[in-house]
Amino acid sequence: MEQYGPVQLTKEQTAASHEETFQHLTKQLLTEKRFERLEEKLKNTKEMARTKGRLIQKGSGYGAMEVQNKLSKHLEFLLEEESLKNWKHFQETGVLHCQNPEEKPDEFFWNNMIFEKLRETIGNENKENWYAHYHLGIQYYINGDFERAEQSLTRAFHLSENPWVCHGLGCLYLQKEQSDISVHWILKGIGMRKKDISYLKENFKLLLMNKAYAAIEKVYQELDTKEQSMQRLKLYHVLALYQLGQYEEAAELLTDGEKILPEDIREGEMSIENLWTELDEKLSGRLGEVPYQYLFRTY
């Protein structure tokens, strides 16, 4: 359509078999000399095609890492990200870089080749590397092998006490339905990243999934004003107050002044609508009309 221009076939031609329609289309293109126009266009743009393309948007680099040497040999797939170069080095040598535990993990892979490489090297090249044990634990977790995941993540924490391993252990024990242990690790991780909004939001959600409402209330009160002002954390706080039976305080926070509207709320999320409805019923004994600001349903 873009190069040849629109082609109009009759109803009879489109109603025919696929092979007959293909023949009608080919005949029409040849008759109208559209191929010749395309060849002329290629000639006219030849010099432009030889110039270096301009980067419009940079990709993650995962594609380049995945298809190197697997597709046409004449195509060049460059790894520009240092983090991916480190993982490429691991694939080639078996030695994984040891990430600074003060920094966020650089990459995550759900990849059998990397999983097997980690298993092969964890007792030798990467024996004292917390980052290798951490990633191996995450791979075990994804595969549903919780026992080995626990062993690897625990070993990673012994090598380097950091919030990323705490988060992994919190998720693991949540899946194992050991809420007390899960909450222990979540709170330990939060204590290390009280200024990291992304980390706080993720771990408040885990506390909510653990039904650790008192823990949410306590941690929220200990946060600085800047972190308390984040809308998603405010919502988790109000949800916790509701579950703790503190209906008046929860309703006041939900309705007083600026409405709680998390920056990352999406169409179809009904958490605020349901909370407002349940609070209104608890306090007034009736179902009132939900403020339009809290309606995000898709129907």
C-alpha cells in the first residue's frame, strides 16, 4: 500500500479463492506498471539509502543480545549497554560481575541458558558472588523450585545484606504462605530503602498481600513527609486503616481535601471505588454515590 499505492479489486475478484485473487492482483500490478514505478523510486533514493540512519528511539538491547549470530551474518547487532556487555561476558566466561548492592540490579533474565550457566558456575567462579546467588535464586523462584530459591537467596544475603535479596525472600515466603517470615524480610528491606519510592510502593503492596495492616500503618508513620505524600502509599495506608477498623480516620483521609489519586492508577482498577463504597456503608449504613474522581471502571 505504501510503495505501490492503493489497489482496488472487484467484489467478484475478492470473493474468489486465495490463489485466484493473488493472480488478479499480480496481473493488475503488472498491467499498471507499478513495479516499474517502484524501481524508479529505488533508483532515486539510492544515495539516501547509503547514508547512515538516524537513531529515533533506543531499544533495551535485549534483542541484540538474543539474535547475535543467529540471523543473517551481514547484519550487525550492537551491545551498547554496559550491563548487557557484563552479561555477555558471563555467557562467554562463566564469571558474573558483582553488582554494587547499593545500586539496583542491572538486568533480569528468564533464560534457560543463563539459568544453566549460573548452576554450573555457582560452586566455582561465582561461589562468593552474592549477585550470582541472587539471580540463581530468582530463577529457581520463577521455576517454582522454592526450596532451592530459599537456599540461594539466603546464601546471597549472607554474602551481602541488601534490600534486593530481602525483597526476593519476602516474595518467596509470601508464596510459601509463611506470612510472618515474609513480613520480616519486607520490613528489613524497607529499612534499607526508606527514600526509594519505587521500592516502597512495591513492598507496601507485598505487606498488603500479607495482610500485615498494622505493619503498613507503623511504617507509613515512620516515613518522612515527602514519602508520605506519594499517592499510592497514601492509598495503601488508608486501606490498612480500614482493615484495622479505623473507619473514621480512613474516611477522613480519603475524602478530606485533595483526593487520593495514585499516579500509576490504571483504567479498570477499582481499589479506591471499592474502598470508598465500603467505608460509606460502614459509617452511614447506606450505599452513597461514588465521587466521579474515584471511578476507573471499564464498563
